[in-house]
Amino acid sequence: MSESNHMPGAAPPPRRDPFDDLPETLFDPGENDRRADRRLAAIVVVAGGAILAMAVAVVALWSPTPPAAPSTAPTPVQAEAAPTPQPAPVQPASAPEAVVRIGGLKNEAERPPERAADPAGLLRVLRSTLEENAASETERAWRFEQAVHSLADSWAFFDRATVEEANRLIAQPVLLASRVPGGADAPLAAVGKGLERLASGARAAAHEIWPAAWSAGAMSEIAALPDASAAIRGRAQAALGAARLPDSGGFWTGARAALTLLPSRIAGLGETSGDVGGAGAWRRWSQAAESAWSDDRPAQERAVLRAVGDLLAAASTRPSDPQTRSIILAMLAPLDWSEQGAARAAVVSWLDDKDRIGPRELAAVTQWMVSGAPAATIGVDHVLPAQADDEARARLRDNLAARWALKPPAMAADAHRAWIAAARSALSLGAQAGPDAFARAAQLARLSEAAALLHRGEAAQARVAVAKASTGRAAGSGGAPVGALGADAAGRDGRWAAKFLGARRNAAERRAALAALSVQGGSLGVVDAETLVEAALFGAPVDVRDTALRIAERYATQPTVANALLEFLPRAPRTAAAGRLYERAARASLPPVRDKNWPIAARRALVARLLESLDAGDGLSSIDEWAGVIADAYSGWSVTLSAASPRSTRAPSDATPDESAPESESAAPRAVALDPADAAAAALNDLRAEAAASGDAEAARRLRALDRRHGARRTLAEGGLQAFVAEQCGVVEALALLIAIQRPSAAAEANKIVERAEQERRTASVVEEQMESAQRAIVELWIVLLGEGGPA
């Protein structure tokens, strides 16, 4: 249906349709077949369809009213009565267009989606179905069915308010009919007709896309109605479940979930023959997506990029097709290719997805980006060859990630291999009890921290975490525990400070010195600690200060760093970043940095921490030491994930230390190693945020269920150790959800790990066993998420 048929009263599309730029022949795949026998068949089908449509039109013109109720015939009195309101007139039917059913099926004449009457007329018809005295029950049922059909075929043309009002009016007859046993069967069947097609798993033709999405949304709306009976909600939820969609959430949630699923059905993902859907089908999907996400442009673009990813994957299994390439580029053209958009990151992820997307398709995309997406700022040297091997893909992926300041999704091979070896070695050891259980959990927690670093592309820091896990000692952020200030570093204290300070104003040399310190490990002496803390609080330029701050956070548990922070406290900047560093070093929760009591509270906490560290006996049991390592590992994990979240921001390069991080930033969740439970809760929050950012409707439903279970476990937990185990269980479930989103093929394997961990938790005799079992499951899930399969 062309855009020129836009109805008065409907919301106009917000921007020009990118598909209009394609040659018209691309929208009629039947014209590509030039053989005489196929052309003759198409002519016969179209002509027959036209004759049939004309006959139907004649009958419709002479029979404008619905059939009377079958139980009684109309009497003369009824015939003379005032006419009842009729549905808004439908435009005269014309010969159906010859369209192509995707999936390699034969060309056939199918009814194209019809545009409904004006929105006001549709709403009048729906309201008339609620007026018992205006028409017979049979006529109202007929009107309801026609209105549902019209709305399902046209909802994407309407504004949000009209769609929501129409859906409300459609829900009312369902509720009224449900008062009679079996009375809701017919209206529910009418509403769920499009959803049945989606549940069948069959390929989706162009005229089926809007009804399927609307039906999913309407059933989701009914499933969420508080006034609906349990039976009605159950039927709606069952219909949604059969289509593998969320079982409630309202219209827009259901419609968006269906539109997320439909691209794989349009393209025939997983098939190796036939087409990947005609341009008409993808046009209608794009129009529906624009309507469903009209209030959230970034989410709409993410949905389009997911659809293009499915289309690229499907095209990779078929012979080269210019039409498919044109469809892909038409969908990419309207997207935001600047640094604020999601398109750049999608291209990097497609380059990394070598199992699904072939180089031929990516060659066409990157070639188009040079001139078709100027905001992407790439040149001809960034075009992927059509026959590129994995090494060439990885090289271009890393080049683009660096050019766009994105972190490449792939990990450094050597760090990855080292982590896999250490993780499998740790998992091969048997379960432990008592203090040994804490030691094993601490080792596994360090490996989990390393996995999180690998997941975010921090290979150098991951190697440090792996090394800590392999030492078998209660290593804090900076290495082994230290007694007197800098005793372990007395022989080399000051060497790093001399190198860093000798760089003077050479920012590159200072960065190199910081990079060397970040992988050095061990403990810091007094001089080195003071130099590092000074750079973290007052360093310039901003990127040097930020790097020093991140390294200082990792060494913050060392007494030399706490001592340096105490010395600089009187002139420390009142920024959120500085506040986090002081909290981490003091292992205590402090007032906001703008609070007048912050300096006093920070001084007291640091002095208490120093006195504790300087005590020769330390006063801590081995269990407390291992608990500190576990908390530190989870805290490091959470800091890593938070730094990569969309909420993180970089201060302007010309900002002063006091201006670089406004106090409002302190409202964001942050990881402070107070105790294992708090640190694990921070890591769990970051995992939840990463899963929620996917925009996946099923992920949102599973997150709500996860929150309910997690809240129940925390309520039942008594004491710090049980609270930590409750947080661990939440981390296990969140990692499994992340695997389902990012590596769907491994979801079943992840679920088995979760089930086994749950069984072990129920049968454990002591809470220490539960803790170690959960930590083992977390490492196993990291192995799955990082792409190496389950534990050996």
C-alpha cells in the first residue's frame, strides 16, 4: 500500500520512508521472474482475483448490512424501525495486488492490508458494540469482529492515543461476554487470530505483520486487566506463551515483543533456500516498529538493528541477492550513525559475530557506510573485503572500535587462555569445608572478577586478577596483605614515583608509567602511594587523573594508600569520584562529599583503618581475611561493569578537579567493598542493568521474576553470610539471563548450571557449602558467557 493513501485524522509518519529510495522493481519480486510460463500464471491469477474482487464488491454494495440473528427473521415492525448505526463505510474494493509470499512460495494474489476508515469512525463502531439497546447481539458481535479486523490491519497508521482507546474499547466486550460461560470464546478468538499465526512458527507474509503485532499487544493488554477473570487472563497468557511472548505487560509491551520476534520469521532465519522476505514485508515491519516505539527513538533504533542483524544472518545462508542488499541498506539509512547512536556498536558486534554473519554481507554494509552514512566517519580503508577471513574481520573490528572509542567485544587471546586454564583448574578441585571453603570461594571470586574484566575488554587488568587467584593467598586489591606501612615494598619504594614524576608534563610518559603500575601487583610503599594518590586527586590532564583514580581504587585497601589519602584530606577535591576512593580505602560508608561532616567522618574512618592494619596481629581471623578478599573481588567486578554502563560519563577536558564529577553522580549505584553481601549486591545490580539495556521483552519479564525470588531470599536471610549467599544466587540467575540474551544457543547449558546450583543449595548441610557451590556456578556461567562451553 503506498504512502499516498494516508488517511485524514491519522498520525502522519514522522519522517520520509527510506524504502522510497529503492527502485520500484525491488518491491515486486514477481517481476524478477521473466519466464513466460510464470508470467502467464501470474496474469491468470491476477485476472481471476480481479474478477472475484469485483463480484465481491457488487455484492457488498447491494448488501451493506450484516446478516440478521439466525434465531429469528426480521419482522415488518423491525424493518420499519429506525436504522441502527452502521460501521464506517469501507472504500470500494479493487483488484488485489499481486504480492509475493516469502519463503520460496509461489506468487499468488493475496489481500493486501486494508487501511481502516478514519480513526473517529472506528472508535464510534467500537463504542456501538457496548450499547445493548442499539442493535441485536448478533449485529454487535459482527461489528466487533469487523472492527477488530480493521484495527489489526491499520493500527500502525494511528497515533498512540487512538490505539490505546481502541484497545480499551475492545477489551470491554471481552469482559462483558466472559460473564456467560463460553461467551468470551468468540471475541478472544477474533483478538487472538493474528497471534495464532505467530505461534505456528511459520514464515510471515507482509499482510500478516501488523495483525500479528497488534494481536500480541491486545492479548497482553487483556492478560494484564485487573478486572478480567482468572480464566480470561489464563487464556490470554496461554496464547502469548504459545508464541513465546511475555505473558502480560500491556499492549505496547506485547506488540514490541512480537515485532522483536517477527524479523526472524520474515527472513526465514535458519533456512538455506528461498528469499529473506520481500521489501514490502520489511517496509511494513519498519512502519510497525516506528509506531510501537514512537515514544522511544533510541529503543526503536536498537530494534531495527536487531532486525538487520537477523536479516544479515539469513542472507548469509543464501546466494547473493541485490534486492536483499537494497533492503538492508534502506533499513540502515535512517539510523543515527553519530557517537550518540547505537549503529556503530552494532557494526562492531556484527563483525565479531562470525558464526552467523558472513563477510559478503558486511562488505556491502561497510562499503555503503563510506558514502551513505557520513556520520560514521569512515573511509575506504575500513571496507571489509567480501572474502575476508576471521583475522581480517577481527582487525577491522578493533580498528573501528578504536576509531569510535568503543571497547572491542573480543578479548586478548593470551589473557583469555590464561583465565580459562585457571578457571578449569579451580573447578576441578573438590568441595571444601570451614575456612577452606572461604579460601576456595575467594579464589573463585577472583576468577569471576577476571571474567568480568575480560567481558569488558580489560585484558591487562584481567591478567592481574588471574594472577591473584593463582597465588593461593589472601590478596587484596594491591596484592598480599601488608603489615607495617610499605614493609613489603621497602626495597623498591620510590622507583615508580621517580619514573612518573620524571615525566613532568609529558602526558604520554605518565600514561605509560600508570599502565606499568596497573599490572605490577604487589604492595605500594609510602612514596609510591603518595604519588599515585596525588595524581588520582589532582593530576592533569583529565585522562591521566582518571587513569590514576582507577588504579588507586584497586590499591585502596593497602594501608599506604589510606595513609596518603589521610595526608591529602584537607585539600582533597569534593567530587563524587574522590568520595568513592575515600570510601573504598576506609571500607566504610561516608556522608556525601558536599556534607559538612564528610572530612571528619573520612578522617575517623581512615584512622580506624590504619590502626587496624598496623596491629601486628591484625585481630582478624583467616575467615575474615578471606571474606575481605571476596568483598574486594566483587567490588572490583562491579566497578568494572559500572564503568562500562551507559550512565558513565567523562568529565570535560577543561574541567577543574572540583567540577569534574558533580555531586549528582553520587546517586548512581556504586561498588564499595564494605562486606561481601554489599559488594555482591552491587555486582548484581550491574548485571541487571546490562540485561535490561538489551531492550528484550522476555528479558524484562525474567528480570521481574528474578527480582521477586531475590527479594524473598534476602528477606529470609539471617546474618551476613546468608545475605551474601542470597546475593550470589541472584548473580547466578542474572548471569544465566545475560547468556540467554547474548548467547541464545548456550541458554540451555546455562539453565542446567542454575538448576544444579539450586539443587546443591537445597541439600547443603551448612551455609559455607552453599557459598562455595554458588561461587562455582558463577565461574561456570562465566565460562559459558565468554564462549568456551561449560566446565570440563
